[in-house]
Amino acid sequence: MGLFDDINKFLESRLDEFLNNNPHLELQAILEQLQQQERESKKLILQLQSEEKRLQEEILNVAKDIQTWHARIAKAETARRMDLANAAREREAALLRQGNQLWGQMKGTKESLLQALELLSQIQTKKQEVKIEADRVKAEQKTNASSVNSDTTGWARGASYQNYYGSGVGDPLEAQFQRLETDQELEEMKRNIGK
């Protein structure tokens, strides 16, 4: 088991190193995960809406049945058939209990629906944040790539060290700090997504 664990740790560290060197890929993976969560949330919302509608229809049907049995109680009492009136009262009471159960289920479904809608909103907000960050990282990488090309051209033309590093463009230390700041922002976004 030790060899497998060592290989697994090595692969994980290589993957972490690769993702640190390619933050746009890590953001892409996070974005795909958020898109999957968004699809699942939308599916859940549709199911809950369907369940709410079904429960509303059942409640209406039970309410109609209650009205029917309530009228039958009156008819039986008018006809002085207490045996039928009592049986009708029992049926009406059973329907009231059933209606209360359905009402409770519908209330729970509505609460779940509100929570699912709130979750979807949070996921969409996070997704937008990740998209913005991914676009920023891509733009930064393009800028870095183009500055590397222009930097080598500057050295070839005999640019001095002061001119080269004075603006901060192409400065290896500047690039390392930008990478560090990007990594820190990525870690913060991952922690926020995990909440």
C-alpha cells in the first residue's frame, strides 16, 4: 500500500504543480463543476415545481370531497338518518386530516423550492465570478506571453537593465508576484465555493 500511496502523492503534487502553472485550467474545472451544479439545481427546481402543482391539485380535490361530504351530513340530518350523518362526519374528518397532511407536504415543498432557488442564485453568482476571474487570468497570460516576446526583442536591441525593468514589464520578480497573487485569489475563490 505504501508504494501506491507514494505514487498517488507524487501524481497529486504534479497535478497541483501543473494547475498552479496553468491557473486557467483550474478555473475551467471549477467552472465545469459549477455548471453541473447549476444543471442539477434547475432539475431539482423543476421537480419541486411539479410536486407543488400536483399537491395543489390534490388539495383542491380533497376540498371538493369535503364539501360533498359536508352537504351529505346535512342531508342525512334532514332525513333524520343519524347513522348516515355520523358515517359522513367520520369521512369528512378523514378528508380533513388528509387535507392537512397534503397542506403540510406542500408547505415543505415550497420551502425546499425557495432553498433550491436561493442555491441556484448563489451558484450562478459564483459561476459569474469564476468566469470573470478566468477571463482575467487568460488576459494576464496573453499579456505575459506577449511581453515575453517583446522582452526578448528589447534585449536583442540592446535595451539597458534599467529601461527593461524600470516599467515593471517583463520583470521576472514581478511575474512571480503576479502568479502568487493569482494563486492566492484562486485559493480564496475555492474556499468561497466550498462554503
